[in-house]
Amino acid sequence: DTPEKALEWFSHYADTVIAGQLGLLARHGVGLEAHQQNTMAILYRKTGFLNKTLNRDLADSPYIYEPLLRLYGKDISNEIHPVRKYLTDSIDAPCKQVYHGMVASHLAPMITILSKEFGVDAEAAWKNVGTSMQKCFADARANFARMPNGIGQQQAQY
């Protein structure tokens, strides 16, 4: 079809991927390796738009920011492998996992392909990615603000 329709499709695709992957990181501190090899796209049959994604390979993820789980009253330290490779006190590893998987190895290649093959304006596509990310962080901050006893205020700063 047209570059405009391809951009519309990608914008919806990116919104869905970002809400799932970045939302999981922002709300729960969980970073998945969601590049295209590990992600299955479930599309709506009638529209071809993305409905949801499924992560199928958890061999090198998830990285979990343990302090955020503790804010929710969750402790999984006894439920995972004793090496605890993926449970971390630093938000860096989960953030790097999401950036590498979702941005550098998933959305960036899609933008390149859509730009070359369908004439999509790459700058407009990246702008949509940024807008989706900002919305996701705003939603996470709003969720934290509703948490009891000031817990959310602590986490909204990360």
C-alpha cells in the first residue's frame, strides 16, 4: 500500500511492543530480550495489526530488578537458580536487555526495512517510538503514584 498506511501499521506495532516490553520493565523491573528471533507476533486476522507478542526464549533473560519486586512485596530469590544471575540490585542490566532486544534488534531493523521497502519516513517512525515510550513511562509513574505508603514515589524516581 502507501507509506502512510505502512507507518500507521508500524506505529500500532511499536505501541504494542513498547507497552508490553517497556511496560514490564517500568512497572515490574523485568527486562526481556525481545528481539525478533525471540518474539512471536500475534496479528489480528482481519486488520493485520499486531494484537500482542509472545516471548519464546528466556535462556538469556529475564533480568529482574529486585528492589522493584520488593516494593511490591514480592521475593523470588528462593524460587530461582542459586547463581541468581538474572536477579539484580541494579536497573542497568534489565534496561540494557530491553534496549538491545526491543530497540536495537527489533524496532530499528523494522524501521530500516519499512523505510527502504515501503518508503516510510524513518524520522516519523522514530518519533512514534519516542512518543510510545514517553506514554509508557507516564503510565508507570501514574501507577506508582497510586501505590500505598509512598512506595510509588520511591520507585517513580528510577
